[in-house]
Amino acid sequence: MKHPLILLAFLAIALPAHADSDHDAARRALERGEVLALAEILAIVGRD
């Protein structure tokens, strides 16, 4: 029974770290101009 608890503890620690990585990648893409911020997209859609 100890092994499932160890696995759950590992996942609880590892998954938020993965989310941070995704956030950092999205921020870098925004800084490089590869994507638009949501506010910019909504402004464009609102004009149409």
C-alpha cells in the first residue's frame, strides 16, 4: 500500500512543476510575438 501513496505524492509535486513550464513557454512565445494575448484577441473580435 505504500507504493500508491508514494506515486500520488510524486504526481502532486511533479504536475504543478509541469504547469509552470507551460506557463513559461507561453510567456516566451508572447514576448517573441508568436501568439497574441487574450485581451488583444478579444479586442480584434469585438471590432468585427
